[in-house]
Amino acid sequence: MNKILLFIFLIPILSIGQNTITICDGDSALIFGNWETSAGVYTNGGQNTTLIINPLPIITPNFILNGNAQIQPGNVFQLTSANNGQSGSVWNNIQINLNNPFHFNIDVFLGCNNGGADGIAFVLQPVSTSIGSQGGGIGYAGISPSFAVEFDTWQNSSDPSYDHIAIQKNGVLNHNGGNNLAGPVGFPPSNYQIEDCQWHSAVFKWNPSSQTFTSRFRWLF
Ligand SMILES: [Ca+2]
Ligand SMILES: [Ca+2]
């Protein structure tokens, strides 16, 4: 079947040594030796740095769009439209420092048709801002090293029959091997098909002190 692909990636922003630093809400920036998360002007006595928390991340130059990805009104990245054979990615071009925490809360729209595919993934990777994959690869197949939270809406060989979330590493989507770090888990109730024409909230959170990554997904409306 010729399937459409949806996938996403947002790498948190880290900027050092600039007079003005813009970060996404939830990220942090190193300013004069301290990791700051609040907007404001920070000083070391002779030098000032302004930190801006950007509530509209699509207007920053740090996001790189590939394939069929487009910016849509309402601060939205559309990775693919509801047509066959599409793929798209959005990467942030500044790498995050995992010695520091991040907490991203994004909204996800997974379509209106259970016959659509293949899903979306939140991916951390240091390789490139121009890579991706199509179809059942959900955009991150073959990217190594990488860390991906997939929202898989189409059953492939190792997938359960229902839509699911799983955490996979190194661009391997097989849920039966050692690259499957968590899941797959279905969407309640009763392993629901998630293409419900609704926006959903997804949270990705990293705690370097406890070395714990947390992902949450819920209905917004
Ligand atoms: Ca589905
Ligand atoms: Ca799949």
C-alpha cells in the first residue's frame, strides 16, 4: 500500500555566548555559567545577555523543514498533508546538552482516517537536520545514534494491531529486539485508533539527575 508518512522532530535549543538568546518554552540556556529557563536580562557586571522564551517556535530560524513539511497558520508545522506518498520532517539545528533538563509540551494531530499512515516521531539525534525516512520508518528508520518516541498509526511487521506509542533507539523500529526501550502501548480506551481528527498533548521530559526520560500523551479536547 502506498502510505503517507507523518513524522516530527524537535531538538531543544541550546545557545551559548550570544547577546540575545531565544529558546523554546521548556528549554534552558547557559548564560554566564548558569542554566537559565526564565526570560530576562542576565549580567556578569560588564556584559548583558537577554534571554527570550519563544512562545511561537515556528518563527525562529532554528527549525529546518524537509520534504513535504510546511508552516501553517496558528504556529503549526504540518509534516504531511493527507495524501499518499508524502514525508516530512522538522528538525531544530541546535543540539541539546543532556546534562541539563528539558520539558517540552507540544500538540500533535494524527489525522482523521484510520486508513492513513504512518505516524509521527519525536527524535533526538546528532547526525543531520536533513535526514528522514518514509512509510513505515516513521521518519527515523536508520538514523543512528538516535532516541525516538514514536506515535505509530499503522501496523507493520513487529507492530501490534492497534495504534501505539513506543520508545526506540538507533533508528530500529522492531519492537521485539533490544532497540525497543519502552512499549509499545496502545491508546486507551481499548487500544484506540488514534486518527480521531483531534489535537492531543504530548510531553517529553528529561531529568538528568535521575537519568529519567518521561513521555506523556493525552486528549486535549
Ligand atoms: Ca490507526
Ligand atoms: Ca507502523
